[in-house]
Amino acid sequence: MKATGWSTHSSEHLKPNQISFEDGEAYIARKDIINIFTDGSKTEHGVGAAFCVLTNDIWAYQWSAKFNDNNTVFQAELTALHEAVIYASHLPNHNTSKLHVDNRANIMASSNSKSTNETARKIFKILLSNPRIKISWVKAHAGNIGNERADQLAKESTQHGQPYSHTKLPKPHIKGLLRKRMLEEWQTSWKNGNTGRKIYNIMPSVSLRPITGLERMLSSSLNMDLSLPTSKDFTCLTAIIAVVVELARHFTMPRSVSIQCLRI
């Protein structure tokens, strides 16, 4: 099964034989092809990626790197593929390179000129200008000597690889850091404020989650019955409304913090 670039513009299609989702293990025995194997790994030690080059039954070159612990395996695998196509693009023009990748998602992203992933788009551009570079899927953990070697190098790089700082942290992680910082600032402002202390005694901790069970909470804290009042209970209702109004006034985000939240 062949796959081409997904762009509708004919000039941005890869050659039909550049991308294959068939197992490329059969190409390894060919002496006229430079086989390159890529992989990424995440262990208890961190995240790593690697590629290795097999030429005429000789391991001619290898590359590996260690990523930030918050990078994903997908990012590591895609970066290994990017480094591999850069390496292949610098080989003599008469050499055909076959890159073996065990993650179909990486291949699909790299064959799409309109991928939302920046690294995948860079890979596509290199492939587009170098039709002698081909990518083939290979089954993982199936005894393929090249895939097993790349996997081992990637695992080792989680401990001993050279730090790789060119890959951005994933957006969900960055958003999580911003939310955490925002809540910390909001909590400090709420804790050290001079107003709304009655409400603070009821709700000492801030949260982005919607408040539930407000009637039960206020009834328990203020020892009031929050059922619909008769005329003689009007004073009680007024007191409850005052508490809710004070809650709305004081249990809100500081303006600077809310702006940060909106920008996430």
C-alpha cells in the first residue's frame, strides 16, 4: 500500500514510491540501498530518540539524543526521523536511502504537507526535494535487527544521550504550567487579601472548577435553612443574599490572573 502527500496541489505531492506502509524489512538485504532505522523511547529515566545507518552490513553511523522529560514519545520519534532525513539528504545523489519507521502516525504526519506539526512539515519539505529518500513502515519488536538497534539506542539515550533542546515542549504541558502558576497567584491573593474574610473562612481554597452544592455549603456554614422563605423569613433571605453577593465580589480572580487565563 502506497501513500502520497495529502496536499491537493500537484507540486506538493511526494513520489508514489516515497512512502510505503508495507513492511520494509525486505529492503535491508539489498546492497544498493542505505537503510536507516529510527525510533524514540520513554523510560523511567526520561525521553530519548535515535537513528542508525546500515550500509553493506556495516553500521556506518548512529545518532541519539535525550529530550526534556516532558516531551512526548511522538515528538522524540518525529525528531529522530527529521534528523535521519537531514542525514540522508547530505548523502551522494546516487545513493537511495530507505528510512524504516515503526510508527505509522509519524509516517502519515510526515507525508502531509499541511500537517499541524512543524517537525513533520520540515520532513515533508526535505522529502519533496529529495525523491531518492524513501520511508517505509517496519513492524516493531519483530526481530528486525535495525529496528531493535534503534530502539536500544533510544532507550540508552534516555540516560546518556546528548541533551536536545530544539524540540518545543508540548502545548498541554505549557498550558498546565500556566494554570498552575495562575492558581498559585490567585490563591496567594485570596489568602492575603483584606476583604472577603467571612467567605474565606467558608472557601479558603480557590479552584477553576464550578462551585456545586452552594445551598448545602452555606446552610451548613451559616446554620440557615435555605428553603424558600415566607414573609417572616425575609430577614434571613436578605442575609443569605448578602453572603452570596459578598461571595461574588470577593471570590473572583484578580484581573491580572484572569487575563493570563484567557490567553491560555
